[in-house]
Amino acid sequence: MANHVFNEVEFRGPAGQLMMAADLFQKMEDCIPRNEEGQWPPFFIEAPKRFFADIDVAHLPGSLKVDYQTDWIPNPEDLVTIAVHFDLSFESSYIEHGNGYYGACRYQEGKFLHAWIEDDDLLLIGYDPGHEHYTFGDKVFKYQGECHNHILKEKLDTLEKSVGYSRSR
């Protein structure tokens, strides 16, 4: 798959619903013959915007973590369809270095929040070669990915506040 987008999602919800979602992703991964582009859930009314490929499922206590790839662009709207189908919430992030896609989203209680790093954000990231670390504002990060995650978390938290939405509800 050219220009892979690496997606990571963590679903939360009732144990039974998480088990059903885990089963869905495992069946998609085990699907034979595989479609070259990837797989998609059978309950989608129409084909999703992006196929799910190279799926890796980890069922953890209280959550379900799924890593997968899409081609060219991420598919957060498809994650919302899955979350609604299984009555789950999720947090997700994605990265595609070639086109510079760095984003994250949250879905809970019917509310979907999506943030991404823009060129203006990238201009605010500094690098200190002497200390081999990245900076953003007054924060210091050993790795660029940690810096990206911090920016995305700040953006999502700001969105939550602006819409009067709190994960603590």
C-alpha cells in the first residue's frame, strides 16, 4: 500500500460490546481472500472511505486497541460508524509522514472531536541539536512524536472545552 497512514484506536465500553468489536476486527484481519485494499465491516451500508488493512487487535482490560493502516488518508468517520454500531467510545490517532498527516480524534456520548497538526503548528516546533530534543512552547520532548502527541492533546482538550464537553461525565 503506497503512502500508508498508520492508525491507532482505543475503544472503551462494556466488556461484551468490546468483545464483539474485537471479534469484528479479528474476522476482518482473518478474511480470506483478502481484498488488495484491505477490509471493512459487513454492516457498512456502503463501502467506507478507506479500507482497514494490516489490522492488529489487542483486547486489554476495559478497552480494545486496534492498530491498522489505510491508504493515503485516515478514516476517523468510519471509526465513528463502528463505535455507534457497538455503543462504544474511542480515542484515535494517525500519522502519515509523506503528506504530513498528524491527527487525533475522540468520540464519546455521540460527540466527535477531530484535531490535526497544521503547518503553523509545525513552525512552532523547535529542535535543539546540542541537547537532541524538541521544544514546543516551554515544553521539551525527547522525540518528535511526543511533541506531536502533546500538540494534538492540547487541541482536542481545547475543542472539548469550546463545546462544553468533558470526558469525566
